[in-house]
Amino acid sequence: MTGDAVLGEIGKGYEYAQQRLEPARISHCMRFIGRAARLMTWHVAAMMDAGETVKHESAMVKVFVSEAVNRVADRAVQITGALGISEDTPISLIARELRPFRIYVGANELHRAALARRIF
């Protein structure tokens, strides 16, 4: 492959993609900060602002926040019954919006496996 149509260095694509993932995980958490896990998200964002690597922390907060907000939305749907899945309340919209968050920037199961490998 010639370098005339390449951004950055040849062979560094995966590394460049990985650099984008830490801020992306935090930004997805920030989208739902009003619904759950505000302090945890702020803590990881402050670490990133301080120039620290947040590879582990961003994965942990992404898993925690995505699952916490999904539990809250699921309970709201369950409590309201059929009304919770209807278009008459914002609950079904919120639940549909939140579900893909467990997949964005890496499925939660992937993050758990990667964290376990690094920890153990």
C-alpha cells in the first residue's frame, strides 16, 4: 500500500481507532448523565481532562451507566404496563433510545472480558 491516500501512518489504523474510543465512551455516558451514575461519569471525565489514561475507567463507567439506565427504563416500562410501551408517554421512546447504548463503542460483554483480562 502506498502512503499517498493514507491518513496518519500506515499500519496505525487500529491504534488510531482505539484512541477515539475512550472519549466516545465518556460522551455516551454524558448523554444519559441526568438519568443515572453522574458522579462516576464526572470522575472519569475529570481524569481524562487531567491527561490521565482512562482505558479501564471509561470501559467500567460505560458498562455501569448503560446497564443502570436500562434497568431504570425497564422498571418504568414494567410499572406502567401497556402504557409504558405505548406512544402515549415518553417511557417507550426512552427505553428504545437506551437499548443500543449497551452496544455503542463496544458491547458490554466485550468490555467485561477485556477488563477481566487486564485485571487478572
